[in-house]
Amino acid sequence: MSSFKNAEAGVIVDKLIKTIQEQRDYLSEIDGKIGDGDHGINMNKGFTMCEEKLKGQTYNMSEGLCTLGETLLEDIGGSMGPLYGLLFDELSAASEDQEDIDVEVFGKMITGAAEGIQEISPAKLGDKTLLDTLIPAKEAFIIAKEAGKDFSECLDAMRDAAKKGWESTKDMIAKIGRSSRLGERSRGVLDAGATSCYFILDCLASSIQSIL
């Protein structure tokens, strides 16, 4: 199939939650090298709070993403709560009126997420942030879509670009946030936000492909 039913895809949000829970310690380990060391703890807290809110409910993908976005925006502090809250809000908003999610709809979802964060964040490509994962991933998806690739192939392109973008942050100097004070010493370590963004995009791709 070239699309999936929004109503049947709440499992995508369930898998996102499990992914962050499983990567909690790794994310905090990375963050501890040049940051506060609490990225995994905070992300896990927000995603687990969302899990509790959704427990026992029936929800489609958009509703689950909306709850996740609201939870991160309202209950998680620091910079990542608002950024990821907006990302999931944008994913939800672009899909909430859609019964079927196809390559065109997902293209609007990932574009809205990337552009939304760019509007509120001073970060640019190369600043060693989650945008170094998200922007290449979004661009790769759109390029593949416009080239006539099918949905699954576009998701593969997104995943591959996300991984390259994430790995590229290791050689960057941090320009944003606490780690920017380290200057050259921030080089040689992966960015925690770029890492969690890669896990999120990889999970989105694989969970969608499993129901296409």
C-alpha cells in the first residue's frame, strides 16, 4: 500500500515512546560529555508522562502526536521541551484532518515540523543541534517524493539523511546552548538533541513502513 489509516496508527506514537524510554541512558550519557547530562532523563520523563495520559484510551496517530506535543510543551523544561513539543504539534496539525496518510501528507508533516522549529530557534545548520538531523532528513524526503519515489523509499531517504546529519554533529563546534561555551572542546562528541532527533525519525520511518 502507498498509505496507512490515521485511525489505525496510534501504534506509531506508542513506538516513539518506547524508543525514547529505551534510549534514556544513552542520551544522558552523550549529553553529559558537553551538556547537563539530563537530556535522556527529561525526554524519558515527558514521553512517559504522555504514555500515562494515553493509557486506556483509543487514539489515532494525530491525536497521540498532539498529546505528546502538549505534554512536552507544558511539562518539560529547558530548551528541548518546547522544541520537541512544537515538532510533534506540527506533525499532528498537518495530519489531523487526514483519514489516509500518504507520501504527500507526510511530506507536509515533516516540512511543518522542520519549519516550525526553525521559526522559534536561532540555530542554523552546522550549529550542532537537532536541526542538523532534522533539516537534511526533511530535504531528503521531499527530494525523493518529487523524484517520484514511493512512500517507503522516501522514508528510507529520510532515515539515511537523518543518520548522516546526526553523525556529522560529532565534528562540529557547538554554537547554541550551554555546550557553546566549550568552543573547540565541544568537537568530537555527538550532539544529544541531534541524537534523539535521529532516534525519533528512524522510529517514525520504521513504524510507518511496518504498516504500509
